[in-house]
Amino acid sequence: MDALQKPLTPSPELAAIVGPGMHARGQVVSKVWEYIRKHNLQNPADKREILADAALKKVFGRDKCTMFEMNKYLAQHLK
């Protein structure tokens, strides 16, 4: 089983976005992107930049990050 399919437990902060229970890393990334699109959190001037709302700020630890940095922050919330 590769690393993207291994079930992981999200932190309470991340579970608030992706839902409770175990998720594969790939699923987590997909669900976070769904959340970002649903709440219109991409910077309109630079689509690579994600503008964190209160829930995402708890995961990212900052007001904004790029889509490339996002995986680094998500990894800190998966066990």
C-alpha cells in the first residue's frame, strides 16, 4: 500500500474540515480542496494562494499559504 492510500487519523482541527475518522492522504487533500472551493478561499489574483478562514488557520497556522506549502501543513495534522 503506498503512502497516499494508507489510512491516517486527522487532528481535531483538520477533522473539522475533512470529517471524523481515518482518511487516506489523497482523500484529505481532495476534501481540503473541496472546502477551499466551496468557501471561495483561493486568492482571485493568484489562484495558487489559499486565503485561510478561521478553520483553515487552525491547520495552517497562518493567514495564507500557497497550494505547494499546503501539503506540508496538512502532514503535521495527520497521524
